[in-house]
Amino acid sequence: MTGKCAVCDREGEVFVASSTCGGMSCAYCAECLASGAEPWEDLVFYVSLAGHYPEQINEMYREIVRNTCRRLHKTEEEFAQDVEKAIKEW
């Protein structure tokens, strides 16, 4: 199917798959699906419900964050800042 990847926003062939961030499905391009990356905002929200990043987050989800950061050319520090912002706002 064609559409927009929920992770990288690239238009093209996408695959709908279950997210590791709970009971939802997202459209992923082949590269994002293979890398284990998740949509940034979804991952920030999901992790912020569990606690502060990285100290209160288990290793499995830290690896998902690392995969997402690599795929989006972002840093774990950026992710941690967004999580802190989300915790304060929500």
C-alpha cells in the first residue's frame, strides 16, 4: 500500500504493523519497520507515562528509543528533554 511513514514521514510504500508502544498500529516504511523505530511523539508519550528517561525505563524500551533516534538523526538527550516536557505538561 502507499502512504506516509508514521516515523520518518516519507511518502511511498508502507506496511501497517503493531506498534511496540501499546495497542495501536502504524504505517511504517520498510526501513523504519526493519530498524525497530517508532513514531517520535507516540514514543515520547508512552515513555513519559512510565517515568523519566533513561533512569526509570527498562532496557528493552531504551533500545527502541535508540533505534528511533538513529533512524531520525536525533539524540537520546533530545528524547529525554521531550519526555521531561511531556511529564510536566501531562
